[in-house]
Amino acid sequence: MANKKMIPAVLSGIVALSVLAGCAKSDNTAANGGSSTEAPKKQEAAVAKQEPVTLDYWAAWSPNSDEETKTKAQIKKFEETHPNIKIKVQLITFDVLHDKLIAAINAGNAPDLSWGLSEWFGEFTKMDALQDLTASFNAWSDKDKVYPNVMASLTTDGKVLALPQYLGIRALLYHENMLKKAGFSAPPKTWDELLAMADKVKQANGKEAFGIAAAGVRSPQELLSLFAQNDVVIAKKMDDGKFKNTWKDNADELKRAAEVYRFYGDLLAKGAIKPEAKTWGWQEEDTNFAQGQYAMVVNGPWIEGRSKENPEEMKDVKVAAPPFNKKAATFLEVSPLYLYKSSKHPKEAFEFATYILGKEWQSSIRPTNSPRSDVVSDSPWGKGFTDLAPTGVVFPSVSLGGITKDMEDSIARALIKKEAPEDVAKWLSDAINNDLKKSGELSSK
């Protein structure tokens, strides 16, 4: 009799263990006798609890690339060490990613997290599309490993609204042999030195001294750097929390902005750049430098890939800080990971995002362009760029679509239309404020 009384208890213990293991069958409770309606519900709840969540991750790496191979290996490792999370990747090229994200945000079905450009940060912030990551980031053990100015670029009103995944810091790249042939043992440190070298470089090599991107997506980035190197910004955050271009309110600021356009004109007039550079985009800028068609360019670490295509032409390439006028500065392209407010799995999305930002992932995939201060490659494509991170500048956190187009147009006004530098600066000031007004971000101060 005592043994018969023990049977239900033993079976009940077996079922409990099965539920905890997440593999209970609904018919086990029937054999158990008693509580046949409650036990299946408990078992189903336990099974459901063990089901992994799936994160939608929109990325833009190149298919069949070394980056893709390494990234897939890291995602696999993440899933193995985080069995509660599965990653569903959708590859979308940057030329359509922005519009797809805007459509998804407006429809309320944005991915859990995605790649993006820093130029979209202000726009996404204004749309209130991004998670507030402040508390989670402050609790993250590796938060102090990320460059402070990088995190500042992804913070608005004290709120962390995105995380960085890699950097596109710009440095001066130069063909050492071309400079030596012209009698120079070091690259220029200032704008004036660059202009002074132009004629000698051209005479010695039959090729120009410098290259620019005057059109396309990179042109406003280069222009922003030049403004920073002359200690001027395109929009200031005012006391009311909104922004304004203040050049026309401040004669010294207007003068410094005009000097940037004068520098563009001098590059052309003194033969420092090719005449056709007036319409170059990033493709021409990168290709011509890699092929040794001019001596120097301000560019990012991705140019390393060109050395595999042009090994002889690029074997003498060295890295230095960009020349400046009033202060050292360079463009700090922060590639953000955007985590969206509409995500049903914000905790898991942050967990995956910080894994991407973790030392192992970064060391494997971003050894030369990591936002972490403890991941620095001894390669010139690494340390030569990351050493410049403290001088990096970023776009203000406003809607930039119209503003960056205005910046591109302003270069054309200076180089193609050859308008007076001060007139171009005044035009851009008005254009920026008009765009800020349209987006509701213009300060009344």
C-alpha cells in the first residue's frame, strides 16, 4: 500500500523534472493521474519560455567578403553562447537602407537593430524612433572602453540613443616617394604648407599634390572637416535646445567659413588638385590616389583594400594627421548600431549590440577601425587612424538631408561657379537655417 502511494509522487517528480528541462510531453500528465488540466498548461508555459527570440538585424556588409565570413562566424558563436536569441540577418545596401528604414519606422515595423550612417542620427532622433539606451549602457561593464567623443556623438540631451560599431576616421595618406622626389621629408602640417608644396610636387612627379571629393556623399564630410580645422561649425545648439547657423551674426565666424572656400579656390588656382577634381566623387578620389595619380589625400582606413589591387603603386603610402589652419581636426565617421523603440525584444537587442561592440567581435572584425580604445592594430591602417580619434568631429544631431546637399552645392559654387568665398559662406548659412526651419529644428534665439 505504501508503495502504491509513492507511485504518483515519483511520477509527479519525473514530470516536474521534465518541465524544468523544457521537454515535457502533453501526454505525460495524463499518465500522472490527477491535475490533468493544470500540468499541461505549466508544461506549455515552460516550453514557451525556452523558445528563443529572433532579432531582425539589417546590415550592409559586402556579400562574399572576408567581413561577411568573419561576421557570420561571430553571429554563430553568439547564438551558441546565447541560446535564447537567434539572429535573422537581412543585407541591404546603403543606397537603399535609409529609405527602407524610414518606411519601416513609419509603419511601426522597424527591425530590432540595424546598421546606419551617423548622418541619420538627428533624423531618427527627431522621429523618436530610437531606444533610450542610457541605463543599459551605464550598466555595461565595458562602457569606459569606448572613445568618449564617439559616445558623445550618439548622445542627445544626456540620453544614449545608439551604439557605435566601427569608425571611419580620416587621416592624411601620402605617397612618400612622391614627396621625397620633390624634396620633402615629411607631409604638410598646415593648409599653407600644402599649398606651398603643390608646384614642387607637380614639377618633380608630373602629378598633382592633392585630391578631393567635391561631389557626392563624401564631399560634405570633407567640408565639415575643413570647417573644423578653421574652428567653425555649421550649426550651434542654442539655449532653447534647437540649432542655428550663426555665421551671419558673427563677423569672425563668417570670415573663418569664407577662408575654407578660399582654400578650395587656392587648391585649384595653385594646381594642387587636378582641374577635373571639381566634380570628383569618392570613387575617383580613391581610385586615382591608389593608382598614384596624385601625392596626398585625406581618406579613411578602407583604402587599405586598394593596396591589394594596386600593390606597387601603394607600397610607399604612409599615414599622418590631416593638415589644418587654426586647429587639428578630422572627420569622425561613426557607424552606428541603431536599436529601435518598436522592438519587442529590447533587452536581447542590447545584449547582441554590446556583443558586437565587445572586444572579441571588434578584435576579429574591426581591428583597424574599432570604437574601442583597447582594440588598436599596430598596422598603419589601425594606429595611424585611431590615434586621431580625439580630434574627430561629427555632424550636429539634426536632420541632415537638405543640409548635406547644400554643403555639396556650396563647393560647386566655390569651384565651378567661382563665386566669392564670403558670398558662398553667406549662401550656405542661409541654406542651413532654411533647412532647420523646414524640419522644425531652427532656434529662435
